[in-house]
Amino acid sequence: MSEALPFDEYLELPNWRARTVDIEAYKRFWRTTVEDFVGFWEKEARNLEWFRPWDRVLESGEHPFVFKWFVGGLLNISYLCLDRHAKSWRRNKVAYIWEGEPVDGDGRPLSTRKYTYYELYREVNRLAHVFLSLGLRKGDRAAIYLPMIPELPITMLALARIGVIFTVVFSGFSAENLAIRVNDLGAKVLVTADGFYRRGRLINLKEVVDKAVESTDVEKVVVVKRAGNEVSMKEGRDFWLHDLLRTVPENVSVEPEPLDSTHPLYVLYTSGTTGKPKGIIHDTGGYAVLLNSTMKWVFDIRDDDVYFCTADIGWVTGHSYIVFGPLMAGATIVMYEGTPDYPTVERWWQIIERNGVTIFYTTPTAVRMLMRFGNEPVQKHNRSTLRIIHSVGEPINPAAWKWLFEVVGERRCPVGSTWWMTETGGILISHLPGLMLTPLKPGTNGLPLPGIDAEVVDEKGVVAAPGQRGYLVIRKPWPGMLGPPTGMWKEPERYRQVYWEKVNGVFFTGDYAVKDVDGYIWVAGRADEVLKVAGHRIGTYELESVLVSHAAVSEAAVVGVPDEIKGETPVAFVVLKSGYQGGNETAEQLIKYVRETYGAIATPSSILFVSKLPKTRSGKIMRRVLRAVATGGSLGDLTTLEDEAAVDEVKESYEQLLKEVRRGR
Ligand code: 6R9
């Protein structure tokens, strides 16, 4: 976003639960937690219920930079999310309020479902029983390809209960993307649904699965009936979930497996700069500790809260902050199947009003999209229950922040932008209304959390001066970080290279950031070839691979260009094979191909046909040139060339490319 960072603009909520503190007071406290981060996290870990306490808080693993947290400790996250509450007064407290997307003639949801903690506990036990009877055992792997329906968290919890390592694949991903993940993890069982609703359209999910499993070793496919659409079931491989459940005794109980703190809970694939997606491993104990603490500090979660996170569980935000975090906290969680603009842009505000939502966690892209429709659709609905608002996924521009603060939250609620990533497991930089709230500033991420040594540095690890851009790094291990045995699934070496080599010996996040005079961190965006399109993380390399797999394409390079709503969108430069013609028709074909082969989230905003890609002598694509051409901008300061190309060379290829692209338009 182009707005300057308003470093000097403070907003205070002086009456915020009387726990507002000045910045220095927080920093003094924070310093003590970072100096003794091991002791600090040990204290936090005591807030959880363990089957057996740990012998050591932190230990190095078998591979460099793979750390083990709470070694010797035994626990089970499904126990923490369910059994504990089912045994307490929370037994009949509502855990999930789910709303399907389709509405009736009056705009009311056609289907809603509610699960108390006890009901959820029972459903998870029954499903765990089903998984055991399908032959799944501790250490086995399963894949989940489900839309936003209650069976998704239920499946995650049931697998966690028996120690099966799972991966959730976003339901908007293509068959190819699903197969890559299933194969990499070696999943034996896949859980999916017949179909679901998105923006009023029925999506036939099972059809995608049928295409994907052909090229995998999946033995069994469990299918949830959600939409009732026609699907084909392969004898001996595909099973309806309701059929499998029919034979399970109503009150069956499956003991939660006592798992090592270091046991992988799940693997979540995310985009990197090269190669196939990275399988990020999260452990059980460290992950649970970070989520438990952040639910308190960031969301100030209390028993009378109604918590609504608008993310999709297919991404890490949903894993941590729709499923494990809020369930451990015993919260009432609102879960919605569809899009914010169906049937109208009032949908989220209706959901907030209908359920008395108190905590709202959303994304900048959605906010920018909804802002365009003015304040009326929001103000028509009662939001007086709201008390905390946060956003996540990409930098929030001050205008969008102010809209959340002034219009949605009526200047009553602290509004934050929680920084974290798939790799960190949970929030690491944020305003902390549940702990000590420092003054708010529109657009900042705030100060690092207790125990988190986040810093902005240059390539050598030297701390950047206030206001100066640098790399965001985390200088001490934290619970929730990539877990044993290998950090990245089966790729310990890649794990070390990607995260620990760029700035020697500290964790490199891949983000650019600025720290202001108060120590507040402002993450500016990715410093690598990873895009954030509407908050979705996509590697340019992945899109390039998809494009060159098309018969007409010889070479392709993708760059991100700023977009007012989505933050950024991909633009593709394509060199066609001889005999193929550029033009609108080919561009449309390629766009359609990307949607089918990758998923709609990666749709390029434009395709530019060129005769060759600008490259350095060593063959590296000059992305700076591409970016300048795609945005119609200038080349910028050429004295800090990131690649080894000569200045003249860069200028020349820029001029040439610009001419060519203009001619093509
Ligand atoms: C949780 C999630 C991680 C990348 C991260 C950064 C960007 C996330 C942000 C933010 C600015 C925030 N990011 N939250 N940038 N302010 N509050 O999004 O995980 O999908 O792995 O993406 O998202 O660039 O590096 P993931």
C-alpha cells in the first residue's frame, strides 16, 4: 500500500480493562521474558494439563536448528480441546456455532448447527473409532480435503486423538495440488465431502478427489455428505461417513493416545520460493503452549466470549485459531461455510449480530472489499457485543485499519494486525489486549510477544536503525516453531537452508519490516518470491511451473503487482513456443489453465506475451525489470541491484520489454 507509515499517530483506549500500559513498561517486562525465554515458556507450559511432565524444556534435535520443546512430556491436544471441558461445567457450553452458506427467501441461513463441548467430544470419539477400524494407527498419515463444515475440525481432532499425522488441503485447491500433498505425506486415508457451497455455487469436491487419488497411494476415501450432489463411489475404496458411523456405538470412547510433546500433530504445506510446497511440521507440546498463551494475550479469551474467525481452516490461521487455540480455551466459536458477500455484503455483520460475537478475527483483503460498499451495510446491524478485533495474513493499510476501528468497532475495540506465518505456528507480534495493551497505531503489528525475540536486521544480522527497512528475524527458538523430526517434512537440509542460512544462525521469516522509534514492528511484505494474494500464500515459482506445463508455453515468469483490494495479484510474463500466437484468446486459455491446474486463488490478473525474458548473464530472471514493466513504474535505485546484472543491461532490457508489452496491448 502506498500510504506512508504514520509512525507518530497514537490511539489509546484508556479504559480498556484498566490494563493499558505505556510502551516502556511493556518493554521492561518483555525483556525479562526474552532473557530467560526457557524459564518463561516453562511457566506458560504449566498452564496446560500434561499426562506426564517434561524432563527438559528445550533441547536440540537430530538435525541442525530443529528444536525439541518439553522433552519427555506427554499430552494429547484432543484431550486438551475436549475431554477437559467435557468433564467440567463446560460440558453443555456451545463449542461451535456453524452456519452454512445458502439462505432462504428472507436471507436467513438454511442450515445452522450447534455442537456443545460434550457433543463435540462424542463425535470425535466416534470418528476416532472409525479411523481405528479403518486401520489407522499412531504415526500413520491421513489427508483432509474438506470445506468449512463441522466435520473438518471433528476429523482433525479425531486424528490427533489417535496420533495420526494429518494434512489439511484447502478445498479451493486443484486435483494436482491435492495429489502433490497426499503423495508427499504418504497419506493412506483421505477424508472429503461430496460438495459444498461457495458464493451460491455448488462445488463438486468429490469429482476433484476422484481425479487426484488416481495418482496416489490412498487406500480409503471417507466421504461426508454435505451437499447431496451426485457422486461416484468406488467400491472398496470410497465410504460414506454416515455409513461408517452407523455401526459405531453411540457412547464409544477412544482413549486419547498419550503423545510425546515432540510428536508431529500435523504437516501443513505452504509456498516457498522454489520447488514443491514446503511441508511444515508442527509438534504437539510446543504448539499447544503457544496457542494457549496467545489465546489469552492476543484475544483476551473469556468464558462469555463468542469468537468469530473468518479464515478457512485450510490455512494455518484456521488450524490454530478456529480449531486448536479456541477449543483449548473452551470458547464458543462461530464457523461460517461461505463468502462474506453472499447473498449480500451484510453477511458477516449479520453473523455478528445473530450470535452476539465479541471477538472478530479477519483479513485486510476482506475489509478492503467490504469497505467499498460504505458504512451502511455494517451500521444496519448491531455490533455492540464486539470488544476485540484483529486482522491477519498481510499488511493492513491504515485506511482499512481505521475502518475496522471507527466503523466496525465504533472506537470501542482495540484493533490489531497479528503477525505470524505457517512456520511460526501461532501469533508472534501483536497488540496484546489480554495482557498489557500499549497505544494502538493504525497499520502496525505492534511489539513482539513475551518470550519472542523478533528483530529487524540487515543481512549480517545487525539490528536496523528505527525507520530503516530490514529483514524480520526471530533470534531465539519459540514453542510452536517448525517441529521434529525434520522441521520440513522429509527435507531437513532444505529447512536449514531456507530459514537459517540467510541471516546466519537466526530464523529468517522471509519478510521485510521496519521498526519505529517505539519498537513497534511494521511488516511490509515478503522479501522473497512469494506472493500474498488476498492473504493466500503463493510461490511465483509454483505458478511458473504450472504455466510452462501448458503446451503453448516455452518460458514464464510471474511477479506480484500491488492491488487495491487483494494486496497484490500475480502478473505473468509468457514466452510462447513457436507456432503459437499471443492475444486475448491465448491469455484467457492460460488463465483458465492456471485456475484448473492450481486453483482459482492463483488467477493471474494479466498475462503479457514477450519474445524473451530479461535475464542476467548467469541466467537469473531480472524480476525488478519485470515488476517495473508490470506496474508501469520505474526501475528505482539501480545502485542496489539484487542480482549481478550491469546497470546498462537492466535499463536496456527494461526499455525493450516495455516497448514489446505496449505493442502487444
Ligand atoms: C498467518 C499467515 C505468512 C506471511 C508472512 C507475511 C504475511 C501475515 C501479517 C502479514 C503483515 C500481518 N503476514 N500476517 N504481514 N501483517 N499481520 O498468514 O500465514 O499464510 O504462512 O503467510 O503472511 O508476509 O510472512 P502464511
